[in-house]
Amino acid sequence: MTPLAFTQFYEKWFDRLHHLVNQLSDSASAFIDVKGDYSTNTPPMTAEQEEKLVELIGKVMLHHEEYFRAKSLLTENDPLSVVASPWATTLERSLHWVTGWRPTTAFHLVYTESSVLFESHIVDILRGVRTGDLGDLSPTQFRRVSELQCDTVKEENQITDELSDWQDSASESMDPRADINEKIERLVCIIKKADDLRLRTMRSVVGLLSPQQAIEFLIASAELLVGIRGWGSTHDRPRG
């Protein structure tokens, strides 16, 4: 994998992600009455509907896994290009944590979407009506999300410290006896650890949610990625 090949892959990957967002939204509209009237309990999702949602969730997760597999190949071949990320917009790069999105962003999305949906259905929820969406997270789900967030923060901090130590050792590279290849290998390891944490966090969050909630989370996360890239592309466009 070369930087040019990854750039082409990245463009196609984002086009596919945009298509998947539309599929997710269509599924939400078809199966999930997010903005409906919750004055009465909504009928339970049929087994067939849930199966289709689970299938679509799997498709989206496979798409993210494909991205990290391709990035891993480039990281092994050219980690410095991965750090520079020439395929990303300036806005995307400004938000990078170790060459990508910060894993704890996933929890901010869950809490934000949960708060927005809870407020929009608060009257019905107080009446005991179950909406089944992210605004209707159970106490157990909140506890597990909180525990996962704490564990993720610890891993984030460890990786941040590793990168900081790697950067602080830059002066050692000037020593004629320094092993530059060993230093580059350390960078490869750090980037891979960060990407592994990103993917594990997504999988874990999706695993804590119901299919309906997972669809809503994946829509929010995809819209964030697509939105940031769109804003960044607009900003980087030459101005006449």
C-alpha cells in the first residue's frame, strides 16, 4: 500500500460511507419511529426487522474494519505518511489524535444523542412509555458505557504518553549510532495501538446497544465523519 493508493482508497471509502449513511437512515425511517408519537408504546420490532438491522450494522462495521486494514498496510510501509495524512483535509488533520479520531469521541456521541432524544420524548418517558432509542438507555447500559469510557480513557492516555516519549526522543536521532529503523518501528506500533483502540471502542459501544440504538449511534458517527470531511473540503477549496 502506497500513499497514493491509500488516497484513492480513502476517497472511495468515504463515498461508500456516505451511501451506508443513507441506508442507515432509510432503515431508521422504516423500522424506527424516532420522531413518532409515543403516547402509546410502540409495537415491538419483528424478528425479521431486527435481523435486517443487525445485518446492516454488520455491513457498516465491516466497512470500518476495511479502512483499518488498509491503513495498517500503509502504516507498515510508510508510517510518516500516515502521520502527515495528505489524503485528509486540514480540518480533519487538526482534529487528529495519533493519526485519527479520538476513541472517547464515541462516548460523547452516545451521551449527546441520548440527551437530545431523551429531551424530545421526556413527557412520554416520564409516563413510562419505552421509546427503545438512545434516549431510553437503561441504568445497566449507562453503567457499562461509563465503565468502558473509563477504560478507554486509560488506554488513550497510555498511547498519548508513548507518542510523547517517542517525540521527546527526537534528539537521539541525531546520534550517528542511533537506530532510525528501530525508532520508526516504535512509531508503527503506536499508530497500530491507536487504531486498534478506535476499532475496539466502536465494536464495544455497538455491542452494548440494542440494534435500534446501534443504528442511531452509527448514523451519528458516520454523519460526524462525513460532515467534518465536507466542511474541511469546503475550507480547502481554492478561493477566487
